Amino acid sequence: MEAPDGQQSFHKKQMKKQLTGKRDDTELHSAARAGNLEVVLEIIGGSGEEELKKLLSEQNQSGETALYVGAECGHVDLVEEMSKYYDVGSAAIKAKNGYDAFHIAAKLGNLGVLRILLEAMPQLLATVDQANTTPLHTAAAQGHVEVVDYLLERNSSLATIARNNGKTALHSSARNGHSDVVKALLSKEPGIATWSDKKGQTALHMAVKGNSTKVVDELIASDVALLTIIDGKGNTALHIATRKGRPQIVQTLLKHKGINKEAINKSGETAFDTAENMGRSEIASILREYGVKSAKSLTPQPPASAARELKQTVSDIKHEVHDQLEHTRQTRRRVRGIAKRLNKMQSEGLNNAITSTTVVAVLIATVAFAAIFTLPGQYVDDPKNVPPRFSLGEANIAPNIEFTIFLIFDALALFISLAVVVVQTSVVVVERKAKKQLMAVINKLMWLACAFVSVAFLALCYIIVGDQERWLAIGVTVIGTVIMATTLGTMCYWVIMHRIEASNLRSLRKSARNSRSQSWSVSVLSDSEIPEDDYKKLYAL
């Protein structure tokens, strides 16, 4: 008794492995795709009520339910059996392409599947995708006339439902040249022939983009007024056919008596002008043969007069002023673009300066802190041999005046650097002007720290070289003083000159704004002028 159960379990595992594909299908999906009704019934029969409801609604990687898969593959018997277990909610679950089981059957022309689903759940007739496309619209676009006839019999008003772009099923079937579908739609809802989409185009506008003269004749036969209807750009069907390069369609249109050969679109072109402008020589010959003329020949120019010349002059001046204003706007946009790029460069420079200052401050603090523990002459470290007026651990050079100078200036350099580090790591400045002001203060503090470290170094030099070699310490002092004085003096000079130039530039801009004698274009440029400091490649804070 145990062997058959084990074989049955093994059989189920093997069947699951074979049926599960790479689409993340469940066993039910795979069985439905293969059309294996026996396995489908076995899976459904072996599931509880709640488990079955979840299984029927489960979607694979493409968002498809098992019913969708069966409908897509055209397994009529399988869909008929599965539809007994589906309700409208689970049957109408849409895949990632926006279609449900009923819609995909309409797209593929599976009339048998459609009949079964619609008999089981009539509500599916009103299903639409994200673009408000009905199954009728999809079937019409694909040319499935049997499906179209069946759906129209169930509800002819489906033909009046338009997509989000305003196109009906008639638009799509006419564009794709499906004459039988066009005839079926017009027989049920003849009024939709003159309906326009959001571009103002009728089904005839769409039909002339294709190559089916039969569809064109069918539409014109339903309503000859279609020949004169224009779209949003003023184009008739003749304009569209000419633009698309359809000589047979153009000839078909011209054979109808209701055609307007003198229609001019919003670009000031007749169909003949369009043909010439687009290099359609064959179509231009056909239009010329049927008497279609250019817009210039249809609207002859009146004789020149003083009033007309004045009007033309005013028009020319208006265009020149418009061109000048447009040029000014473009110049202002370019200047603003340059200013934006320079502001970005300056911000990057400030950020780099802040980073560098932090690193230097840490370095100076480290050096100043370590200097006090690496003094020449070492310390009093022998408890049994402590000289008079000295204490244990005291530096041997502590009584020297040079050591006092070293200690004071080394401490100043240490604490200034630590203060800079604290400020840099604690204060977040976003606005550029405030960031520059902060950097200016910090830079001055770093100048002081560098100067104090230099003094501390020079003070120790006098101790190290001794009294006999004091001239060497004096020489180092002179060299260091000259270098530091020159560097700091140059920095101070740059700061002062930078402030003077910035002040002068602000004064010039203020006077330019207050002056009423300048032209409008000049004032536009002055208002959009690059901010101070942005035009300079280098300056000191």
C-alpha cells in the first residue's frame, strides 16, 4: 500500500518540474499553456476553496492568470471548463500589457474563446485597458471581422467608445486598411464616420495614410462631407495623402466630386504646395492634371498702394523688434548660463579650500601638540638627581627666555588650530556669501597659527645652536621673517585689492540700474551681469 503512494508522490513532483517554466508560472499556468485539461482539473480538484481562489488569481512574471494563458493559447475546451471556477473580478485581472483574458482573445481573433467567456461573464464586454481601448477596438485594429461582427451584435454602442487619444475603432481599422471591418462598423454606427480624434482627424484622414483605396471609397460613400473636413492643422484628407506620398489614394480622392481642390491649411499650402515642398513630383503631376493649384495662384496679390506699403513697413518693424527682443532673451539666457557655471566652479573652489583648511589645521595642531614633548635637552627624569630649582619632569631648558616664547606661541598655534577644526566640523554653511565670510575669518586664523608656529620654531633655534653659533639662528630668523612677511603681505594686498574691485563693481551696477538714459537691451544685460568675483580665476579671501 505504501509503494503506490510513493509512486504517486514522485509522479506529482515530476509533473510539477516538467510543467513549471521560466515565466514564474504556477502548475496551473503551465497546464493551461499546454492545453492539458486533465492536469488542470486535477489541480483544481485538489485545492480547497480559499486555496483555489488564490490559485486562480495568481499571476506570473507577465501578470497573466491561468485563464489569460488558456485564452491566449486558444484552448477553447480548457477555457470553458476553467470559466466555471472564475468570477468577474478574477477573470478581469489584467496582465502587464493591460489586457485581461477576454481582451487578449479579441486581439488574437479567438472567437470561440470570446463566446465562452462572454456567455459565462457578460460584464467582460465592457473591459478596457489603460488607454481606454475596448476589445472591439483591438479586434478592429487587427482586422478580425468575425470578432467585430460578434461584439457589435452583443452591443453596437461599443463602436462609439474612443480611446484616450480620441480615436475610435473606425479610426484604427481604417488606418490599417481593413475594409470589411470598416464596413461592419459603419453598418452599425454610421454616425461615427465624421468623428474626430484629439488632433481633429477623422477616419478618412487615417485611411489616406495607408494604401487601401477600398477603405477610402467606403468612408466617402458613407458621408461625402468627409472630403472637406480639416484637422487641427487645417489639413484635408488630400493634404494628408499628399504628405504621406500616396499617389493612388490622391487619385482616388480627386475622382470624387465633393473634393475641395482649393483648400489651404494653416501653413498657407494647398495640396499642390505640399507636394512641391516635399518633393512629391508624381503626386504634383496628378494634382496638376486634376486642376489643383498653388495657394499663390488662388490668392492673387492686389496692386500696391501707399496704405499697403505702410502696413508692410509696420510689419517689418514689428518683426525686427521681435527679432531684437528674441536675441536679447537668448543673450540673457547665455549670460545666466555662464554665471551659473561660474557659480558652480566658485562653490567647488570654496569647498576645496574648506577641506584643505581643515587638513592644515589638523596638521598644525598635531605638530604643535607633539613639539612640547620633543624638546631639546630632554627633561629632569632622575628622582635621585634633581638639580636645584628644578622639579621632576621639568624641561631642562625651562628657565630660558627662548623656551617661554616657544611655549606661548606653540600653545597659541595649537589652540587656534583646534578652534578652526571645531568650527569646520560643526558648522554647515549652505549660502555662498556666508561660506565666503566664514572662510575669510578662518583663513586669517590660519595665517596667525602659521605665524605662531614659525615664531615657536625660531625660538627653539636659538637654544639648539647655542651661544657660539647664534649667528646661524639669526640668519634663519631673517630668512623665515622675509618669507612669511612676503607671503602674508601679498595675501593682504590681494584681499584689499579684491575688496576695492568688488566695491567699485557694485557701485557701477547700482549707477547703471539707476540710469534712465540706457537702452532696454543694455539694462537687461546689466541686470543679468555676472556677480562680483565670478569673472576672476583667482582671488584671496
